Amino acid sequence: MDAVNGQGNKGETGEAAAQALEARLGQDIVVRGPDVLAYCRDWHGDVQSDAVAVLRPRTTAEVQECVRAAVDLGLQIIPQGGNTGLVLGGVPDAPDRQVVVSLERMTAVRSLDAANFSAVVEAGIVLEEFKDKVAQAGLYFPLALGAQGSCRLGGNVATNAGGVNVLRYGMTRELLLGLEVVLPDGSLFEGLTCLRKDNRGIDLKQLFIGSEGTLGIITAVSVKLFPAPEQVATALLAVGSLEDAIALYRQARRLCCDLMSAFEFMPPSAFQLAKEGIPDLALPMAAEHPAYVLMELSGSGLVDIDDLMARFTEHAFEEGLAVDGVMASSQAQARNLWLIREGMNEGQAKRGKHLRTDISVPLSRMAEFVAEAEAAILAEFPGATCVSYGHVGDGNVHLNVLPDTRGDVEAQIYRAKQIANEVLDRYDGSISAEHGIGRLKKADFEQRLPDVQRALLEAIRTAVDPALTMNRGCQIEL
Ligand SMILES: Cc1cc2nc3c(=O)[nH]c(=O)nc-3n(C[C@H](O)[C@H](O)[C@H](O)COP(=O)(O)OP(=O)(O)OC[C@H]3O[C@@H](n4cnc5c(N)ncnc54)[C@H](O)[C@@H]3O)c2cc1C
């Protein structure tokens, strides 16, 4: 998508539509003018667009009214949560015919049921706020990602977000019990059940999970909750290679039962990038080893997690899989270790435009894939830097490329992505492990989409949304 700079792109038709929306919905709901721009740029700041208006409903009924008003004016709708998505799914691309519907004012926890380990919550709540509220009730909601201070639960559902705890608790899909969704004609899909088992035919809520706002606006969510992990042990281990990291992961799965909650892989450049992202970050060891693993074990009740971590790391050193390491002895130290992982994203963003990928391959082929793809990219761009890291336990790697700033940055990003995808195709991998398709990956997705799948996707989209009101330019071209 081309960057569209500033307002004015919406033109007279857009301005007339904004006025009509305000007349119908009121000033409290409709944002017009320059304030719209803040909702129309992506998290990295690579793209700045515009929209007719931003609608900020407070209730499900108001969302229905917003949808009906947009439909009556022939406008398309872009649902938006925290706008932290990395594939431009929530960023408008037709400023004169699109409205953003932001869920940011729908943040209520409707019920929190400790006896049934479940909660019903509005889709606009910020993930971290929800996790805190659940923690106050002595329970745990395991979805955890670097953007959790800004992303919203509806956005997490719409993208089927992953994050660092997937290897233990699954992706967002596995954490959901039910959904409430305003459909493209303004009607309401009422599916907020808290039942664990419900096999009454096709599970319709699955359609909306990962749909990236193309089928409706998720207004509320019922989710599973878990016992709070009262004990958490975190270790940063230096390893000899990605192969060793994967061997270590396999051993941890066998030896630590199902108590491993995170296993993240980082290259040595993570330390430097994290420092650039968070300048006062204290680094616990020198970046002199080929690779690092951030590992977390957690549990509650009668299990001794610290002892399990101590015995596992001892085993890792004996086997020669770990060559150095630190184990956090306080929550503050554990937080500091996690800041390295989170800070490296910010460090990359500070370096400017770069290639970000979100690839998955079978775990058994990951090391081979990363070596082959990095070598192919560096053969063409020797001055570029490859930063491969991620949720290795899930076979998910972010093979990012920081271009050589002495060359044409855009051209390097474009070509490096082509190379990574060509290698990936030989490994039967996915171009989107967890971020979705949005607008950014549409062409690459469609290029690899078998005819039958495409026909099914089209049939579903046009059946639910015949007028193509919802996030039209997202996922596939219609
Ligand atoms: C620093 C950082 C770290 C990240 N780490 C991870 C990670 O580890 N794992 C991961 O999976 N992702 C990660 N992401 C990506 C992003 O945070 C997730 O995709 C997140 O789920 C998006 O939520 P959001 O509320 O910001 O959604 P938005 O960006 O607002 O929207 C994303 C998509 O969902 C749609 N949408 C939003 N809300 C609704 C709704 N209520 N109803 C219908 N459609 C809706 C939008 O139209 C858009 O297509 C990261 C992002 C950043 C910036």
C-alpha cells in the first residue's frame, strides 16, 4: 500500500460523508478532521493514511448504529483495536470511502467467574489491563505479547494472536469460549457462551477468529481463565547454535512435563538492539555466544518450579547444550530478562525501515531454513544484517533484515522478502505464523492460495457481507 500523507485525501465526498455521520451519530461518537490521522498510521510509522472519520461507540447497540449509518452512506468499515497489528489490517487504504470503527471505549469486564474459570469482556479492553484484572481475582489469562500494553482483546481475536505462551496455552483461538459480533448489516451474532463443550453443529465463532475485521466487528468475548502461576522461573541461556537451541527445547519438553510456558530464541545482536530500544537496560551477560534462549517454567500448587529449573539447567550444562546462563532470582530480574526480548523490537524500529517476516516451518527444519535463507539474502546484500529470532518452540521465526543504509533501502526490503519467501516455499512453510495477512501480505498470500481455498474464502466473505462493507482491501482482493 502506498503511503497517503495528510488529510485532504478524503476529498469533498469524504467530507460530506463525515458531516452526515456526525449529524446522525453525534459529536461524541464521530471524530473528524486532523484527529483522524492518529488512527490511520501503522505502529512502525511506515504508512500514514486518512479516513472519512473515526467512530468511537461505547456500547454494542452503538456499534450496530455505526454500522447501519456507514452502510446507508455506502462507506466501508475498518474495525480497529489498539492498532498494533503489523500487517496494515487496521489501516485504511481508501480515505474517501472508509471509516475506522475504534473499539477503544468498550472496555468493560461484563463478568469474571472464578468458579467456572471464565470471563466475559468487551472487545476494546487493553490486553494488559484485562490480564491485571484477572490477576486481581487470583486467576490468569495467558495471552502475552510485546504489544500487550496497547493491543486490545478484539484485535487479538481478529488476528488470532500468538505470543510467547503459545507452546503451553495455544493461540488466541484456543483461549476463546464465545463471541459477540456485529455483522455487516448491523445485526448481532450473539454467541457469548461460557460452555467448555458445545458441539451443536458448525462452530460459527471460528469464522471470526483470524478474520481481521473482514466479517464483522467483534464487540465482546468470553474466554477461558487459568490458575495463576504462583511460581515462575526464568533463565537466559547461551547456546552454541540454533540447532542446539532446538535440541534444548526438545529436552525441556520431555524433562519439564508441560510446565514450560515460554522458550524464545535470540541472536547476539538482540543485546545491542535491545540497548538501542531501551538505553538504560542492564545486560546480564556479554553478547559473545552464537545464540541465546530465554526460557520460562511456571506452575502453582505443590510443584517446586525453581528446583525444576535448577535441575534442568544443570542437565543442559552437563549435556553441553548450554554454555553460559543466568537464572532470575527475583521478579525484577525476570522482567529485565524479558526486556531484552521486547526491547529488540523497539531497537529494530529505531533503525528505520526494515524487512519483518513472521515465518513458520516444521521445527525439525527450522535451523536448516534459517541458515539457507540468511545465506541467500546476505549473498545478495552483504552489508545487510539478518536478525532471526522468535517463538522457536512453535516453529515460528521472525527472520528480519536490516538493510544496508548505504544502498536503496526499499529495493533491499522488497528483494530480501522475495528471497526469504522463495526459500520458504521449498520448506512448506507459512508466510504468516501469527500476524495475519492484512494488506501488507495480501499479494504474497494470494500468490500461494490454491483455487479451492480462494473460492471458499470468497464464498464466505460474500455470504456474510454481500455489499463488501467490512475491511474490503484486507486479506484477499474482491
Ligand atoms: C511490539 C509488538 C509485538 C508484537 N508481538 C506479537 C506476538 O508476539 N504475537 C502476535 O501474534 N502478534 C504480535 N504483534 C502484532 C499485534 O500486536 C497483534 O496482531 C494484536 O493481536 C493486534 O491487536 P490490536 O488490538 O492492536 O489490533 P489492530 O491492529 O487494531 O487490528 C488488527 C486487525 O484486526 C482487526 N480488528 C481489530 N479489532 C477488531 C474487532 N473488535 N473486531 C473485528 N476486527 C477487529 C483490524 O481491522 C485489523 O485487521 C506485535 C506487535 C507489536 C507492535
